[in-house]
Amino acid sequence: MTKWKLNIDGDRFEQTHWHILQHNFPNYEVFWSEFIVPMTCRNELPKDHALYIHPKKNVDADLQNISMAHYTIFRCFIVAHELILLKQDASNEAIYADRLDLIYSNFGTIIDMVSNIFFFLAKLQFRFGLRKTFIDKKSYAELEGLLKNFFDSDYDSRIQDFERTKRPVYIDIYKMADFIFDVLGITPETESFNIFSQRIRSIRNAAIHNPVIGSVNEKFIPKLDKLKKYYLWGELFYNLDLNDFVDKEQMFVDDFKELSLLVNRLWDKLIPKYREISENGSFTKLLGTVYISKPCPECKGDMQYLEMTKNYFPNSYDKNKKEFVLSSSSRNLFKTAYWNCPNCKHKEIINVKETKVSE
Ligand SMILES: [Zn+2]
């Protein structure tokens, strides 16, 4: 059970669309509730406050990057979902025909954002002394090793790719995706995510960097390992083997499901790693502060938003002594927020919430 619920406490988009993702990717809500909500004003402001769901002031940049990537993952899943469900009619023919590119662009962004989160997590681990370096500078010998490896295994096929599709030939020295392994090591979760993300990237790159992928009646497209064979549309007419093709609609549905389940499994490992950092004493400093201002109705000066938590112990009546006594078994926290004008001392009080705390 998460403390916060996306269908109640999320932004409007999350509230209306969470049901689409919640069965395959429940960990989105777990991560959001525990780590994203504290960067927003939800804990401090009343729900009807305009800034309730907004980020606090001065949230650390690495945390903002993580929160932005996390939300983008959600958005891309929902956009992909709507594209998959899209029904063809006269008003959307072009978008309908282009869905492969659009859906796999969104899947590709999801994969990139996952790497993004691990990249910034590694940076935070370094900042909190949980790892020695953030990015290791490679030695000349290590670079030479990469070059040799590339020469032995990839060079020939990459030249062919360049010749055929003009795809640039380069050697990856650092890439964001490495940080998933860097942070979690080689595990069944990281391995299966990595293999699947290569599939998504290959389809995305084929779709967005090349002419439209040829299909049979707009319904069947070449399997990933047959894309090269059917690169030229002419092959579809004169060298067609239907065993080389998959049903496009089914592929969309299957890949959506697989990707959401794999990201969810990866989050099982991500959450404890992130928690390790968030439990560090100085972590709360990164979460920013609630700071809002509005014009004072009295003097038009700048009013500031402040808050105060009062502790009080409820009284109970002792019939024998005929007096009120303090109950020590529980106390109440009474949170008051108020607008204060430092100029004319005008004050507007908002009672935020009252909670019972059992000792
Ligand atoms: Zn004033």
C-alpha cells in the first residue's frame, strides 16, 4: 500500500490515466509516492492550494531530473497506449499510418528515461559517498581495448550499415544505458531489460532514421531480423515470404505489455537503491522548500507563505480528582499555514490538518 494514490493525489493526467498502467507497472506509484511526492508541496499545502502538486522551490537539479524522467515514462506509456487503440477514420489517416514510428519513438523515450534515472542515481550515490567516482576516466589502454573490440566484432557490419543506410559509424565510449548495470550489476532484471531495450531501439532507429518501413497491406511488417531484407519496397512485391512478417497490431500490444512489465521488475531493484540515498540525513536538504508569495490585500507588499506545527495533548476528565488531566498516551499535531505580510503584519491563517500521533 502506498501512502499517496495516483488516482486521487496525482495530477489531472495521472488521475485519469493511472488505471491503464497500474496492473503492469504498480511500482510507478510506489516510487512516486515515496520519492516524488516529497519534492512537491503535497505534504505541506492543502489539496485545493494552487501549488499543491507543484515542485518546491530549489529542489536539487539531480532530483528534478529524476522526477522529470519518471513522469515522462508515464506520459510516453499513455501516449503509446492511445496510439495503439487509435481507430482509423478519415480525420486521422496520416497519423494512423505513421503509428509504428510514433509508438516506438515513445517506447524509445521510455528506455532513454530509464537510463536517465540510473545516470542521476549514480551521480547521487557519488554525492552521498556510496561510490568512489561518478564517471571513471578511462585509461589509454582501456580506450585501445574498446577500439580493438570494435574492430574485431562490429567494424565490418557497421561499414555495411553506413553504405546501405548511411547510419554513422562511431564507437560508444560512454553511454547512459551503462548506468543501469553500473548501479544494479548484472541481474536477471537488468539483463532482460537490456535485451528488450536493444529490440526497442533497433525498431525505433529503423523507423525514424530511414524511409517508411515497407509493410504488407499496412498490416504485416518485417520481423526485426528481416528489416534489412525488406529495406527496399520492391522486395515486398517480388521476394515476399510471409513467414518473415509479423502482425503489426499484435506487436504493438505485446511490446507495450513486455516493456511495462520489465520496467516494473527493474523498479523492484531501483527502489531500495534510491531509498538508501533518501534515508541519508542530509538528503532532505535536496527536497527544496515551500516558498510562495502573493500580494498583500492591505499594503500590496509581498506576502510570504509560512507554516507552523503545534503539538498538543488532549485532556481527559478525572472524575475522582474532579479535574482535567493530560493524556500521555497520545498527542495531536496541528498544522497551521499562514500568509504573512512582513511589511504591514497582515496575516491570513489556513488550518492545514490535524493528525493524531500515538506514542
Ligand atoms: Zn501588507
